[in-house]
Amino acid sequence: MKETFPLFPHQASSIAPRVDGLYFYLIIVSVFFTLLIALSIMYFAIKYRRRSESELPHGVEGSMKLEVAWSVIPLVISLTFFFWGASVFFAINRPPEGAIEVSVVGKQWMWKFQHIDGQREINELHVPVGRPVKVTVTSEDVIHDLYFPAFRVKT
């Protein structure tokens, strides 16, 4: 019997693939640069190690091209993080027209959901499949966060 370990919960919303794609992109870029830096450190530590106590390193002159490159490349990568993340953020926070409205009140140890038609639920939210939902969250006592893992939405 082979069981697989799911990295993420099931995708139950239209935005979940976009959130997962951004997350994988962040992980891939982070792992790539972590390995690049670690391997570079090991390579240069071995190649340029001091072979005797009397050996002194030579002075190094700066390179404008190199300094511009290692400033611009991280800037461009950071901007891709920002713009991709901003587009996902705005897609999550702007529900389409005709979305079902649900009011949520966070209380200590519980959530109270109230649909626009008056239906109320405690600690569980039931919505129709395939319909967009706009959730308005408030708190009665302390700061709360509401998270739907399968939807990749946290507020």
C-alpha cells in the first residue's frame, strides 16, 4: 500500500493554482540561489585558501559591471516576486460581481458565519460549488485570522 504525502491540500478554488504557482516559484528561486551561494563559498574557500602563513592575498580592483550586475539581477528577481504576488493578492481580494456575501464574526474559540439570506453557521461554512463568495471578517474580542487551506485564502 503506497501512500503519497501531499505537499498542499486539495485545490478547491480558482485562485489556488495561482497561489501554488507563486509559492513554487519562490521556493525554486530560493533553493537555486541557496545552492549557488553555498557551492560558490565552498569552491572559493578551497581554490583561494592560504597555502602558507607568509602568503598574502593580492589587492582586488572593483568592477563596475560586476557591481551593477549583482545589484540589478536581485532587483529584477525581487520585482517579479512583487508583481506576481500583487496580481495574486488583487485577484484574491476583488471578488467578481454577483458573489455570495457571507459575514463572519471571530469570537474567542469560535467563528459565526451569517449568509445574506439569514442562514447562520458556527465554525463551519457551507457554500455552493462553483459560485464566488465574498467573506467579510470582523472580530468581537481579539485579532483573529480566518484560513481556508483548500482555497489558499487567509484573512
